[in-house]
Amino acid sequence: MRERYGRLFATLAILGISFPTMGQYLMGIANSNYGGTQSIYRHPSEVVDSRYRVYINLATIDAYASTNQVRWVAPFPIVSYLSGQVPAQYRSERGKSLGRTGYLKELLNGRDKRMSLGGEVRGPSALVTLNDRFGVAVSSRIRSGISFRNMSEETARLLLYGTQIVELQRILNEGQHGSANVNGFAELAATFGAVILDNDEMFWKAGVTIKREIGLYNTHIRVDEGTHQIIRDPTATGFQALRIQKFNGVYGYTSQAAFQRINLSPGWLFGKQSAGGGWGFDLGMTYEYRPNIRKYTYRENGEIRRDASKNKYLYRISASLVDIGGVRFKNPEMVNRYQVAATNKLITNTTFQGAKSPDDINGRVVSVLNLPLMDRTTSYRSGLPTALNVSADYQVKPNVYVGVLWTQNLMPATSVALMTPSMLAVVPRWETRWAEVSMPIALQDNYSMPTIGLAMRAGPFFAGTDHLGGLANIGNPRGANFYAGATIPLFRRGPINPNACFFPPQEGGYWKRFGRKR
């Protein structure tokens, strides 16, 4: 620990690093007609006209990492490093800071750096089709993530290597900037969807999700203007120290009591017992063009119906605004925020010595920056990762589809918030009721990282990756991703009589006689 205080300063910038899970795209499943509750996170309108009578998500995990700072160049996958399964001939590197193992190749180009790490755990959730017009869902999940954005290259290198690298020493780095966030939320959500127009070939549906967000933890730092230099440590021979000549910005955090008080009581979920809380919303619509709708229209017990077990569109277009809202951290017992205007501060080999908890580290940061208690505020807002999702899906032939997915981040880079990086993907897939295979081809990480993924669904289980190269160590990847889940699918039935008469179209279309007895 004594020789790695540079890495502890990284904790100052991205405090509380713990490799949590954080959600992103699930490209291989989200656009599927059998995605169930996985699809409504992207488009809430998918809750209605589902192929499921009831869909229960037992558990889903999704984890990912991406960066424009380094590439993974080790002769084994990053998963082996994280799991401790490094091949024997390379184990001498184990125990070094990751930046000093030789497993990473820097991308030095003078541009600002960014990194996202984390994931998501989707807990029990259920989708229920009420009838041909309405569907509902309830869901739960925990989202957490670590990121830094718009960070000066020199500061990003300091976070990667610490202070013991000779080439970084004695250099005065001026005009430094950037922001870093650690966020964790618990979420309870309810989704409602309705068919708003079914006029034979034209079909429209819409959905809305209302989400209760409970703040689990947050730490953030924003450097508006900074100057730093690595110098000899005056307190320890042979070590280096970090001199902060200037730091203008913001530093905020919640105490570890926010974790310790987690429970499922009404006071924690909706009251003032948590560190913070708030509300979020998703809004979306879907249009389907159904030129062969007569094939799926039949009469049953005197009622005109559509075959609920079949996909009826030639092409489908969906658009949604998701994660509108945020969490207000305002519990004065747990919330701390400071405006920082520090000059000539020194972080030495002993600054973080003996620190054993996030509260210890936060306290030492406040001390070394000399932040006065009178400047402490106890309220700030952390935004949700607001984004625009647009999807299109074309049926090439029965069971074969090609989808297009577009996600555009709508949050400013300096926000205290999780963010969903922008991406564009083409997703060919083969799907049936009980099995599915898809291969997303995408530009991820704000359209800068080409990737190929692979996803499969078999019965109640699915698994996949949006970045196969990251898992298989192909092409010196800049990220990795993996997701998997277990479900209970109960499908909607088709016509009882397989030879049911198809009802001819008439003026006013199906909407005019929706649900009427004949």
C-alpha cells in the first residue's frame, strides 16, 4: 500500500471502485419478439401485444467495460486476469497495478479520455398481457457504475500508472480537467402499455414506465481547472508525492451509512431513511406495418381476433426516451458536497496510510484539500442515464429478422450521472418460440469502437455478449461485455381451431370493431 498511494489518489478521483455491475444494451436480446421484460427497458411499448401471456424474469446480470485510453494486449483474456486464472508463465505480473503489468497499451493522441465500468442486476420482474389491447409489467433492478469523462490525458495517465513512473515525474501539467462518478441506484418500476391504433395494415402501440429510484451510493469529482506535478516525497526517501498546485471544481460523496441502512421498509423505499431518492420515466411508441394481416385474423366464439402467438409485421419502428429523471441525495446524515478552490496541496506516501473504508478515504481527501466544514452542503442531484432509443426491425423471411438499434446519450459530459454511451448496431437474428441466435454488429462507445457480439436463447435461459472480441481476446479490445438470465416464459395461444376463417377487411379496419361480438 505504501508504494501505491498514486493508485489511492485514483480513488480520490473515482472513489469507491468495487467492480459492481452496470447495465447497458443487451443488443442480442432487447430487439427480440421474445425479449419479455428485457425489451421494455429499451422500449416500454413492448409490454403490450407481447408473444407472452406471462413472462417472469428470475434474474439477469449484465456487466461491461469500455475505454478510449488503453487496449488489452495480454496473451490471455481480461476475464482470466479478473478471475485470477492467469496462465502460469505470466503470473509474475500478478500483484502489480494493472497499468504496470504490460497488459495494457496506451492510446496516446492528446485527446480527452473516458472510461465506463460496471453493470446491472435485474431482479424479479413480470410481464402480464391483460388482453389484446393492454399489457403491464413490474420490475426491479440495481444499477451501479464507475466512469470518468472528458479527462485530460495527463490526469488519466496518472490514474493508470500512479506516481512511480519516471516519464511522468517532474512535469508540470497545467489546464487539467475532467469529471468522475461512482453511482449506485436501486429501482422499482411499473410499466403500462396500450394499443392506440389497429387499423389492419397500420398498428400503433405506446407504453410508459414509472420508476422509483433509491440512491445507494454516490461519489463524484469535477475538475474545472487543475494543475499538478509529481515530485519527490519529502516524507519518505525513494517515493514520490503529488503536488496539487491548483484544483478548482466540486467534490461530493455519500457516507458508508448509506449502505449500512439498506432495507426494504417503506421508510427506505419512499421516505427519508435512504441517502436519497427520486423518480424516473420511460416513454415510447412502436409502429408496425402489417401487409398480410388477414393471415392472422380469425373469428373465435363470435369475436374477431388476431393470432397472438405470431409476429405480424413486415417491419417495425420504435422510439423511446428512457431514464428521464434522477435521484436527489439530501439526507444530511450521509450527504456531503464541497466547492473546491485548493492551491499548493500535497498528497504523500502517508496520506492514505491506514485508511480501511470509504469514509476513511473521504475524510482524508477533505483534510488534505483543507475543505472547511462551513462550506459543506448536504444536497445534490444525480441524474439517470437519459437517452434516446430508436429501433427498426425487418422480417426477411419467417423466423429471420434484421434489426437496427440506435442509442444516443442525452446527458452532458459534466453531469453527476450514470451515462449510456451512444451506439449504432445492426442485429441479424433467427428466432423461434423456444430458441434464438443473434449477432450484433455495432459501433459502441460513442460510435468509436467497432464490435461483434453473439447471443443465444434456449428455453428459459439466455446469454450473450455485445463485445465478443473482449471476451475472447480478439483484436486487442478496448472493452468487454457479458450478460445472462433465467426466466419463466408462458406463451400466448393461437386460434383454437387451426382452420378458423380469416375475417375480410372492411371499412374502418380492425380498430372499428375491436373486441366486438359478431
